[in-house]
Amino acid sequence: MSWNDFYRRRDVMDAVLRQAARNPGGELPFADVPGAAQAFACEEDLLLALHYRWTQLLSGYLRAEVAGPEDAEGVPGDNEDHVDAVTRACHAAAADHDTLRAVLDANLDRYASLRSMREAEQRMLAITAGLAEPHEPVEEITKVGAAFDALLRNGPARPARRRSPVGSLLRMLAPSA
């Protein structure tokens, strides 16, 4: 793929998302976007490219929330619950890219390839949240990831913040006004 092809595909995806913003759960506006058929052979290819974009975005949000020990050893808060961090990352990504997420959700059942990409995303969430280990059977990780994904989508919008025991102790010791 040349750089021209890359930019043409990116522009088509952006145009599709702009048009889909009017009705994100509706039909994919593939035929309505000039050049879409030339940039992508079919709707499935476009949806796979959109899912790849989503995966890149979500991975960035996850990396920002759940930095590994190789990134910053000894940083305050590095013992934070990864489930909360993954929850924040997922909610932020979905809020910032709501049309993209809605288009993917609306078209998920149309193609088996999208379902397999969704399962890979769910496994990534389960492992990143510490709910599963990479060496566990793929089927088990997928089940855990699917359950976690369902909780993320249907649970409260924000995870409850845990109070640090040290912070609670300091608040008790501080003189009240």
C-alpha cells in the first residue's frame, strides 16, 4: 500500500464516520461515500479497517491508564486496581469515539471476521485488567473478557474510586474546621 492509498483509505473512513454520526446504529453509508468502493473492496473490508482503528485507539487509552512497571517504576499509584484503570480507559475511548464504537457495534453480527476481532479485543481487556493470564486457554480468556466487556457496557458509567487507607487515616487525623 502506498502513502496515497493510506491517505485515501483514511479519508474514506473519516467520511463514513462523519455520515454515520447522523445515525450511528443504522446502515453503513458505504455507497454514499465517494471513493469508498475503490479504497475498500467491500463493506467488510471497511469495517475491518474501522475496527483496526478502534483497536489502536483503545490500546492507546489502555496504555495511558495501565502503564507497566517497565514504564515508570515507583510511581505513586502504580499498585492501583487494573480493573478500574481498564474501565476508565474503555469508557474514555468509547466517549471520545462514540460514532466509531456505535458503527462497529451495529455491524458486529454481519461478519464472522468482526466477531473474531471483537473476541480478540475482549481477551486484551481481560488480560490487561488482570482478570486472566496469557497462558490460560483462549476459550477461557474469551469468556472472561466477554463478561467483563458486558459489565463495561452495561454497568455504571464511572467506576467507584477507592479511597486510599493512608488518605483516610490522614483525613481522620487532620483537624476539622
